[in-house]
Amino acid sequence: MAQVFETAMLVLFGISCYAIGLAGKLISGSITYVVVVYILDLIMVTTDLILTLRNRRLDKLRNSAAK
């Protein structure tokens, strides 16, 4: 159970850093190359999450078909 909480903490910490960091840059008007890095990273993380969810679904379908 401790690993679940630790994972949740790390995920939520990562999300809050991206959201707060990006919001801070936009609110302060400090649009620099860092904003581009934030956006690229957000795109990569989102793509990875989508692929992970897709692959889990496909694995479940394949495993149920094999039974």
C-alpha cells in the first residue's frame, strides 16, 4: 500500500510542477524558451499516457481472446 501512495505522490507532484510552472510563466508574461520545453514535455507525457492506456486495453482484449 505504501508504494501506491508513493506513486500517487510523485504523479501529483509532477503534475503540479508542470501546471504551476507553466501558469506562472504565462501569468508573469515571462514567455521564453522554457515555455516551449514545458509544452513539448506535456505533449510527450500525454502521448505516453495515451499509448499506455491503449496498450493495456489491447493486452486485456488479447488475453481474453486467448482464453
